[in-house]
Amino acid sequence: MSTRGVNFLHKWISNNVMETVGADIISVAELTQKLFSDARALGISSTEIEEETVSVYNTILDAIVHYEPGLPE
């Protein structure tokens, strides 16, 4: 994963995922598609994000499951 891809993924998750409660398979899939769409709009390829990530879907799901409101990002 490129540094640019990692930075985008972390920033995107902090801006888009933290308020998601009760995530289900559909909302996580939709968030995953939105992430790739937003990345493409900035010229960041899915390869830059996925290279060292087993699954972007699982990364987003993990961020939702382990989100603790009130903690610093």
C-alpha cells in the first residue's frame, strides 16, 4: 500500500465511518464502494489502497466494530 493510499484510507475512514452504527453487510459494502469512488475522484487507484490490505471491506468493518466515541482520532 502506498503512503498516499494509506493516508487516504485512514483519513477517509475517520471522516466517513465513525458515525456508522449497527453496520450490516450492505452498509459496509456501500461504504467500500464510496471509498473507491472518492479515491478515484482524487486520482488514487484502488491498487494504491489495496496492495497490503487483505480486504478494504474488512478494514472498514473493523473500524466500525472497534469505534469508541469520544476517543481522539
